[in-house]
Amino acid sequence: MKPAYYVTTPIYYVNDVPHIGHAYTTLAADVLARYKRLKGFEVFFLTGTDEHGQKVEKAANTAGETPLELADRVMKRFQALWEKLEISYTDFIRTTQERHKKGVSDFFAKVMEKGDIYLGEYEDWYCTPCETFWTETQLIDFKCPDCNRPTEKLKEESYFFRMSKYQDQLLAHIEANPDFIQPKSRRNEIISFVKEGLRDLSVSRTTFKWGIPVPGNENHVIYVWFDALTNYITALGYPDEGGNFEKFWPVDVHLIGKDILRFHTVYWPTFLMAAGLPVPKKVFAHGWWTVEGQKMSKSLQNVVEPNMLIDKYGVDAVRYFLLREVPFGLDGDFSHAALVNRINSDLANDLGNLLNRSTAMLNKYFGGELQTPGAETPIDRAYREKTEAMIQQVDQHLDDLSFSKALQSIWEVISAGNKYIDETAPWALAKDPAQKERLATVMYHLLESQRIVYFLLSAFMPKTSQKGLCYLGVTEEASAEGLKWGLLKPGTKIAKAEALFPRIEAEG
């Protein structure tokens, strides 16, 4: 039986247009999903849309449509972008689907039966854009501390979740499981937040209707975060605890932006503890992208639109840049100049040039047919060993969610390939008939190393990987078994590669 692996993105709010931040999280999840499939895992990769709440209801009213019409329209934008970005998700959940609504009602009722949800009255400062209540001490000049917009004082009957009851249990879990919240800086932030004391959480609203009704009291709708977070289990068939739920829960990793860290590492695990369900194995919060040094915002009109980037630079160049440029977990800055530089130096000069040079030489010296290699010299062995070491390094880095380090390891082998050509000088060997076997050995090492490189790149750059392997005469799909040296068969016909990534000339 294949081992199981479950990875999720947050479900994206339909009051938003897909931007580079959404693409970044989803792409990281896609790389993990593709890599784990390559390694022989049965993968469940979930993404989707969060479609309830006051913000959606207000936006729909303003646009003169129903909330569901708005959700249907915006949801398609996300799906179209994921198709364009080559995102290989298993399931796309919408919180307006019946399977989700049923699961949330069940989950809420279960926690209620346990006595951990009770009816009370709530009065505090509410920020509609963030859908969050704040105490007066948390406000900054009576504005929301997260988005700096005005708040209003609301008093309403509300159901409360006894979050305070789970403070010690949550703290003990975080301290006993160092990997539960990543990176470490985020873990420390949550520990100090929990130690300050957890208050009971308001988990229903009566001021609007667009949501899932509270079981047994239809005047209330379930608070959007209680509803949204539950998607991670409703997509697995919950409340049925067999099938996919049994196979894939608890999740291996929730990938999120750092702005929703508290919901995923305080609210969600305490909800699960109350329901008697296992908590996630890992929550990883990545950083934010700025644009040319400035925060992305609609008012600055600097929101980077992924569709436009893909149209201009190609899908794999965008996939490569986003995961290579910035260590996952830190904030990063987007600029067109940096992207063009990566395309020209890493993709055109290094990756594309190596394939182009190697296949051209094989065609020139051996008519494009791979020969049987002779004995290895120390320089060949060092190159082979560097390639084999890369396989382990990539595995370790992807376990740590260090995407940029994984790509760096691959690029070190690509650079080693270009250096190997310079040091072995195949053009000089070709002039001497006595060196034919030596030339065959050099060409074999060059092309076999690249076969392994393109297998690993299938997780990051699926189209480029496919092209590269096609030039190398490899027809089988990338797999764990294929990550072994020596599988490229002598006699294979290898075509002369065209430029994988043409250089981009600077504009202006």
C-alpha cells in the first residue's frame, strides 16, 4: 500500500482577485504534491474557495447580485489561474457545497453536545473587512490593528466556543511538537500569544444571513472561521470518519500566509481538540511579497497579477522564480528585473545552455546516439557523486519546505555540468580516434546527470521537465526508481535541443 500524504492551501476568499500571494502558496503546495507523487506517495492535495460571511454578502449587494452568483463568478477565476499555473490539485472545495455545509453542521453540533459551545452575549469592536472582533485595548486609535480601517461597536447574542478551556492542552502540544508551527519565529509568536491567555471565542453571528445556520437555532449563522477551517476535513468526507478521512487525516502540512497564522494554530487545533479529532501535523506560514519594495495594495495599483506574468514570461519561468528567489517563510520582494535576471542567468545560460551544448556535441560526434561509457576517471566520479548527493539534498530540503535550497542544490549540479564540459574538453577528445571511448564516457555522464536533474525538476517546472526528457530520449514518467544513476540506455537516440528559455533583452 502506498504511504499517504495530505497537503492543503488555505481556501481563498471570493471577495478577492487572485494575486501573486495566492499563486505562491498554491504553487508551493503543488511542488510538494508532485514531489511526493514522484516518491510513490498517494497524495491528496486540497485547495478551494471560502464563500460565506458578511464581506461577501455586502460586496454582492453592492454589485447587484446574490452572494452565490458572486461566489460562482470569482471561484472560476481561481480555477482558471490554477489551470494556467499547472496546479495538480486533487480536490477543489467550496464552502457553499452541500458536503461542506453538512460536515460543518455536524462538527458544530459535536462540539456543542460536549458542552464546549454555549449561548451568551457579545459586545466588542468589530472590523467587517477582517471579520474579527477586537477588544478596545487591541485597537489603534479605534481602528483595526490588522488593516487600520474603522471598527464599530457591536452587541449581539452569540454562541461561544470554550477556547480558554484548551489553553494548557494547546500549549503542551506546541511545546511537545517543535515541528507543529513553522518557521520557528512564528512558533515563538504563537506561544507568547497563548501564554497571554485565551478568551472564549464568539462562533456565531445574527447580523447577517450569508452562512451556515447554527444547528437548532436558525437565527444564528456559524462564524466564518469556524465554517472555513472545517473545509480541511469536510473535503475528506467528514463526518464519515472512514475512507479518505481515515487515510489522510491528520494533514501533513497546512500551507498558509502569515496573516492567518493564529486561526490555524490556535482556533483550529482547539476546535479539533474539542471534537476529539487529531490536530494537524504541521502548519507552515510563509511570508508576504512586496512589489519593488512597496506593500501590495489596490490603491497603489501595484498588485501583481499572475495571469499577466504567465502570459509575458511563461508558466515555468514564473514557477521557478517564485520558489527560487526567496527562502520560504521570509518576506520577498517582486520585481520584473529580478525575474528577467533569473530567466537569463539560471534558465537560459545555465539550464538551457547545458542541454543545448551536450545534445549538440552528441549529435556532432556520435550522430545523436548514446554510446556505452568506458571506465570512470576521478573527474567523472566526482560529477556522478555530486549528482547522486543532490537527490538526497533535494529530498531533505523539500521535507523542510526549503524550496529555494532544493533548487539551489539542483543548480549546483547544472553548474557542475557546464564546468565538467570545460574541464573534459570533448571537442579535443573528438579529434583523437584513440579517445573515442573516453569521449563516450564524458557524453554519457553529461546526459545521465541531466536526466536525473529533469526528473527532479518535474515537481517544479513540469513543462520544462517534459521537454528536457523528450530531448534526452526518455519516455517514462519521472519516478523514485528513476532517481538512480545509470538508467539512460546506450543506443538511445538523442535530439539536438532547441533553446528551452530564450534570453530576454532588457526593455527600453
